[in-house]
Amino acid sequence: MIYETVSTDLSIKQGDIFRGIPRVDFSLSSVAVIDEDETRRQATWRDLLSENGGSTEVAAVLPMKSVDAIVITQNCDAVRGEYLCLCQIDDFLEVTGKKDNPPRNPKKWQTLITQHSRTNQRWFYLPADPIFGFNDKKAVDFRVILRVPRADLESLKELRVCRLGSVATEHFREAMAHFFRRYPYDEWYPLTKEEYQAYCESKQEPARPYPWQE
């Protein structure tokens, strides 16, 4: 549909989809550190920095999870950069927060996919395609970025299951650009106090007022 096969001898490009990329999860409030004498202890990152004068390099035990991910690094950098950046791919309903209330028919599905793709720029929709192992609808979550050494990923090209086709790649780049160049914008800032109060009445959560609106 929107995917295409890719030979393992081709270079990695933006839009390449990999399966089995490691995601490292950790908490700065509790790091499992292995000291030089091979003893293991829990410490906060603040404590570790304090112990080493603000700069530290430690051996730590960190949990890793295998996830699907898509390359977001520009093609020119993907050829020679030391690291490649990928965004995690997850179940569509999980990323969009609709897991507890999924659409029940094609009409509701198309509404969710098209409408939310215009108003919610945190994700990029990937349709199901069993040929490439996507049995369910998926979505790229732009909020979850993984950094992988390029040389390592090049040596594991068999993990690449497909890449986006030309049309899908154009839409992917546009969606990604919108997400990463967005900036905070408060549409209510020019309203008078009375207009601001009327504005808040139409919202489920009141907007933060500016001094001239209090």
C-alpha cells in the first residue's frame, strides 16, 4: 500500500522502518550503578554528578525493550553521520489515546485518521499491511526518539522490514516538519477580560489568563 520492499544492500534512508530497535528506559532518580569493584548500588543522577564534580561516566544496568522504529535522520546525514535518529512506532489506538474507545466502522475510522492527522501532529499514521508484519494500524510517535550508532544499524540491515513509498515519504516529511517546528501559541492572548471569560466558558479546561485578562 504505502510501503515498499528494500534490499539489504541499499543505504539507510529517511522513512526506513526497522523491527527490533532497542529502547533504553531509565529513571534519573534511581540508577543501578556498577562500581569499579563490581558492586551494584542504586543512586540518583544528582548524587553521581556530585560524586564526580559535575562530570561522570559510569557503568549502569539499564532495561532495554525491543520496538519498531522509523528513521527520521535526513538522507545526507544518514550516509555519514555517527548516529541515526529514529522515532518509535506503536499501535495506532495507543498513540492516539483511543484504545478504550476504538472506532466501530470504516466511517468512524476514516474520521479519526483524517481529522486527527490535521489537528494532532504528534503522530504519523501507518496503515496495516500483513505483508510487512503490520497486522494492525500503527502510528509513528514523534515524541519518542531513539538514537542508534549508524555503523551498528548498517550492520543489522536485516532488521529493516520496508521503507515508505515516495508519496508516503512526502507526507511523512511534512508531518515531521510540522511537529518539530511548532511553537507555543495562545490564541486567546488578544482577548479582553470579557472576551476571555466567554472563551473559557466554551472550553473544558480554562485557559491561563494574561495579566490584562484577570
